[in-house]
Amino acid sequence: MTESSKPILYSYFQSSCSWRVRIALALKSIDYETIPINLIKDQGQQFSQEFQALNPMKQVPTLKIDGITISQSLAIIEFLEETRPTPCLLPQDPKKRAQVRMISDTIASGIQPLQNLSVLKQVGQENQLTWAQKVIHTGFNALEQILRSTAGKYCVGDEVSMADLCLVPQVANAERFKVDLTPYPTISRINKTLLALEAFQVSHPCRQPDTPPELRA
Amino acid sequence: MTESSKPILYSYFQSSCSWRVRIALALKSIDYETIPINLIKDQGQQFSQEFQALNPMKQVPTLKIDGITISQSLAIIEFLEETRPTPCLLPQDPKKRAQVRMISDTIASGIQPLQNLSVLKQVGQENQLTWAQKVIHTGFNALEQILRSTAGKYCVGDEVSMADLCLVPQVANAERFKVDLTPYPTISRINKTLLALEAFQVSHPCRQPDTPPELRA
């Protein structure tokens, strides 16, 4: 009973969707406990009966908070925003909020799902890299064009928003899949600026409780 | 200059993401003009220079409204909700809102992107049906389990929400891919109830300006 009030994040260090939520938790200074779900070990711990009961989609992240269990990273971030509004991750102006959500959804629906582990398994080992690179190039071409009209210091203007929480983990995926980022100067510039912020550093895949020693930094 | 104040929806009759937005526009009684973007004709009208300038992701829907252009169906619906709140498509309670967004994102990030046209092209003609069915079964197994704890008359309680706007078009996709819906009684029941509502009928793929005569009803 002792820790019933502390949120629990089911997370995998290398999951880009988990990283989005970890950044939100860090920015909002929300203290939480991590329960690692290893997506590879034991043929995928997300497929265990216990975890499926928490998240029938068998994916991370999942957050237990305020007596409920929420899955889907953007739904989690919107909940945190509504219940812990400071610092805010959505601008006040509805038009700017629409831009933030458009960029977030472009990544969360238009890029990441097409290069995640379960899809890559389907396309077969020999095609994985080509497939992932193609998906990310298509998405980043669009994103670069969108950001040219929305970005200031960050994705939308000069305040960190939900869009930035999606961008950085997606760029990390791109790097993992050896995508050449030269054609995307705006994406690269914003990514670099964000990575200098503490919330993006403490939440980084190389610093999680379940990060293997050889990947720690 | 005459119609500059009327929203313009770039839509394809059979696009499930376009249908989500059409339902929102109908529910909120927003008068709009449709510009059809045929995703198949002319090797895909979404690839034209003109359309790419509006939506670099080369996807429908895209909505021009209030002087801005928004892509990504859920970003559009959230904008409509914030600027035209009646009738509301998100509950007042943050926990219920989280459930609505979790269900919406499960469909919009977890199911639809994996069975959309551009992915099916990649997996090859002979594998398309099997691929789409597998993706939808995985998603619907999860959704059925989630809905068993959130649903009333509709996906979350007894009020129509954004989750319902995602559910009905996804069930139509399932039917198009000949998915057996017997294992999903909750999904099927909610879908049937929703299809009886006028907003779901006027926005239906069989009744759009670009619906081919042979598919009209």
C-alpha cells in the first residue's frame, strides 16, 4: 500500500513511444516508478498475461496514475497536460494547439507505427532497414516542410510542446535505422536544441533503469 | 472571395480518416465544401504538387478552416472541439477523456496506419488481405477488451465521443477486408447503434460527392 499514490510507467528503454511519455513526466516533475517491459527478452514480455491485462494492445508505454491505467503515449500526455498543466505542453491558442497536434500525429500515426518492431517482424529481416528508411524519409520530408512554417526555437514557436516530445525519439529511431539526416536541417536543428534540455537527457534511452550496461551513457 | 469563410475538406469517400472528420463536421452542424482527392485515379491525386503544398504527407483528410490548414484527422477533430464545442466530442472528466483518446489513438496509431493504402502497396497484392486481416484482428482483440470496461451505449459511456468517430470507419475497413466480426460483440453492437445516427449516415462513404454511382446507397 505504501506506494499506491506514485504513478507507475511500464516502459522499455528503447521504445520511442515510452520516451515521449518519460519526457513529459520529467518536464512536469512528476515522480514515478518504472516497471521495465522488455520487448525482446522472453519472446517479448509485453505478451505476458499480466501485461496484456493492463494493455491489451501489448505495447508500451502504459501509465498507472490517479487510479486509472492509460495506454497510447499521446493520450497519456494529454491526460498529464489536463491534470498537471504546468509547464504546459500545448499552447493556449487553438490554432497553435492544432499545429502541435498535427505534428505529433504525423509522427505518432504517420511514421512510428510503420517502423515499429511488430511491423518490422512482418516485413522480414532482409527488408527491415530499407522499409524503415523509406517510411522515415517519407515522413521526414513532410515534417521538414511543415516545421519550416511552424518552428521557432522548437517545433511550434519558442516553447517546448508535445510535438517536441514526439520529434526527438523519432529522430533517435531514424539514427538507429541509419537514415541520412542531411536533407532535414530544420528537424536536425530542433532535435539538437531539445537534446540539450535536462528533461530530454534524464529520459533518454541510454539512462533508463533497464538500459543494458553496454548502451549506458 | 465569396466562399472564403466556408471550411474546405479535402476528402476521399472511402478514406476512413476522412470519414472520422466528416462525422465530426456533421455532428457539430458545420457547413463545409468538399474537394475530392481521388487516392487511386491519376496514380493518386494526393501526389499532385498542389495537394502536397497543402499536406506534405500526401494524405487525406486536410481541412482549411479559420484561415489555417490542418492535417491529421484527430488534430482536426480536437481543433473543432476546442473552437466549436457543442455538441462535445470529449467528456468533461479528464479520466473519461483519457479513455476516449486511448481508444481513438489505438485505432488511429495502432490499427489504421498498418492497413492503409500505402502500406498495402508495399506488402504486395497477394499478401494484402492476409496482412490487413491480421492487423485488424490484433487491434480489435484489444479494442473489444478495452470497450468491455469503458462502453455504455457508445465507446465511452452513453455519449457519442471522438472514439466513436474512429470506431465506425474502422469497422467499415474491417468489413471491406472481410474480417469476421463474430469475436467482437461489443464493437459490433456499438457500431450498429452509431450507424443509426444521422451524422454517421450523411457522412458515410456511400453518400459523398465523389462516391462512384455503383457504390451509392
